[in-house]
Amino acid sequence: MKKVTVLGAGSWGTALAFVLAENGHDCLLWARRSEQVEEINERHTNHVYLPNTTLPENLKATANLEEAVTHGDVIVIAVPTKAIRPICQKINAAISEEKLFVHVSKGIEPDSHKRISEMIREEIASSNRKDIVVLSGPSHAEEVVERHPTTVTAASQNVEAAKEIQDLFMNHYFRVYTHTDVIGVEIGAALKNVIALAAGITDGLGYGDNAKAALITRGLAEISRLGVKMGANPLTFAGLTGLGDLIVTCTSVHSRNWKAGNMLGKGKSLEEVTAGMGMVIEGVRTTKAAYQLAEKYDVTMPLTEALYSVLFDAVPPKKAVDQLMSRMKKQEVDDLFGNMHFN
Ligand SMILES: NC(=O)C1=CN([C@@H]2O[C@H](COP(=O)(O)OP(=O)(O)OC[C@H]3O[C@@H](n4cnc5c(N)ncnc54)[C@H](OP(=O)(O)O)[C@@H]3O)[C@@H](O)[C@H]2O)C=CC1
Ligand SMILES: O=C(CO)COP(=O)(O)O
């Protein structure tokens, strides 16, 4: 049994705490609102984020961040990307011994273009961190708490740290693989949200499965192009955190990114969509970051550019699709001196 802290009692933090508690670990879940802490401790529910779920009785919650981070030898950070730096600054001020950090967030910081593990490394002193592991993959919280079979990847440059996290989470419905390509895993996780927004838009416009298959495959091509330039292993994008997460987020009714895109495709404004969701839509900020990264690394990312124009330049969704379909003619795959790659 390990002492583990999960920071963030939204959908994903609560689902992961559910898995850890079911695995018999001494898991403390931090929520910033005391009424939510009371609900978890007394009624064993989290009705806003996971209605209809009864949480394990051995799962305890606290609203005291210092108590939370002192508790765990492993600290799982499960807050939206924009909250990563502020929460890490608070963690760093509250601890004075090495902890193993796990993050599960799927985004990139606009302007700095930092991945989540890079932000954690910048904000938590090296004397306070044993290592950083990213846990990612096709995994909707709503299905995990139903104990439906789910597969994810624990990635770290330190294989032993990745294995420790694999052992911590793995059970009969939650299968964890290990990986060492942190860049590839984090880029795949963040950028699939951009493509899921686009998939929601085409569904909202009334287009069908052909359009969605096009978005998934061409989306994967542009995510891989960028990721490889940033130092990722191309094979990572064919795995759980690449193709796997693209499929689940572009096709599932649980996806907040897909839902947001769907409403945009039906004519709602971005402001209306974000105000009505009540949960994080990571793809919006990440579209900005991905658009900037495409320029920085000189990578062609037509889907990202089209989505950026819809979100931030008020281009009507249908016009963006028409423009994508009338781009210049191309070969699908290039063979440069025997190195095949997608155009
Ligand atoms: N939901 C899922 O199935 C999955 C989500 N993820 C990723 O996990 C991350 C978290 O997502 P998810 O749990 O779904 O998000 P939710 O919107 O469901 O919950 C967000 C949680 O973070 C808290 N929070 C928001 N802003 C801050 C802040 N500034 N400081 C501290 N806490 C804050 C919220 O608290 P409050 O309730 O008080 O607002 C809430 O507990 C995202 O990056 C997402 O992409 C990854 C895999 C699956
Ligand atoms: O990352 C997820 C599933 O793997 C959750 O996606 P959404 O944030 O779009 O709900």
C-alpha cells in the first residue's frame, strides 16, 4: 500500500483516485471547495463531475493543500493545463522532501509552448522531486468509474519511475503500459484535443463518418509531423497516446472537446460554448499553442490552422471546411530516399 495524493477533484482526478483507492492505496484527494470535500467524505459522491458514481469509502478528501501534499509519496496532478503553474508553485512552497510527480493533463501552454512536464520541472525545485511521470491515453473518466476496460501509458525518461506508476494504477480494468518518449506522449495527448474539436465541428455541420475518418488520419499526420520535429519518436503516435486517444476523443459522446466543437458547428459562439460546458475544454488554448508551434517549427498543420481561424478569427466553420477541401493537390505519402512520411 502506498500513500498517494491526487490534486484536483474534477472528472479525471476523481476517477484516478477511485482506481487508486480500489487498488488499496492510502489515497487523499484534494479539492479546492470545502463543500465538495464534505460531499466526498460524507456521502462518497462527486455529483457535479461524476453523477451516479459511488466512490470507495477508503477514499478521503481534503481542502487543505498543505495537508494533501505532505500526505503522498506520489503526487498526481489532475488540474487543467492553465492551473499547472500556480498549483506547482503552491506545492513547492509546501514540501521539503522528494516526491514522485505524476501528471495527467492534456495541453500545451500558449506563448511559452511548454509541455506539462516542462512546466512542472520549472516550478518544482529539483530537491523536491524524485521524478516526473506522465500518465496518458484513451480514457474517459465516466467509463473508468464503470470499471470498463481502459488502457493508458505511463511515460518517463526514468524507466523505474514509469514502472512504479504502472504498478500503482494497474488492475483488472485499468491496464498501464510504460514508455520513455515523454515528448511524443505529451504532444499526442495535447493535440488530439485540437482534432477532437474539429471532429465535433464537422458532426455539428451535419457531415458524416467520412469527414471524421479524414480528420483522424490527417490529424494524426500533422500531429506526428510536429511531434517528430520536436524530438518525438514517430512510432509513439501510432500508440495509445496518439491514435488511441484521437479515436476516443473524436468519437465519444463523453468528450468535452468533441461536444464543444459540435456546438460550434451548430452555430454557437465560442463564448457560449465555454460558458455552458462547466468543465475544461483543453483544445481551445492548445489550438493557440499548436498554431504557434507550427510556425516555430515550420510544419504544415492545415487542420490546426483551420480550427484556429474558426476559434480566433471568426471564420465560419463551413467556410473553413470548404477551404481545407480545396487546398492544392497532394500525394498522400512521400518517399524521400526510402524514408516514407505523410505529406
Ligand atoms: N475527464 C477525462 O476523462 C480526462 C481528462 N484528462 C485531463 O485531465 C485534466 C483535468 O481534466 P478534468 O478532471 O477532466 O477537468 P474538469 O473540468 O472535470 O475538472 C477540473 C478540476 O480542476 C480544478 N481546477 C480548475 N481550475 C483550477 C485552478 N486554477 N486551481 C486549482 N484547481 C483548479 C476544478 O476545481 P473546481 O471544481 O473547484 O472548479 C476541478 O476539480 C485535463 O488536462 C484533461 O485534459 C485526461 C484524461 C481523461
Ligand atoms: O482525454 C480524454 C479522453 O482520453 C478526455 O477528453 P475530453 O477532455 O475531450 O473530455
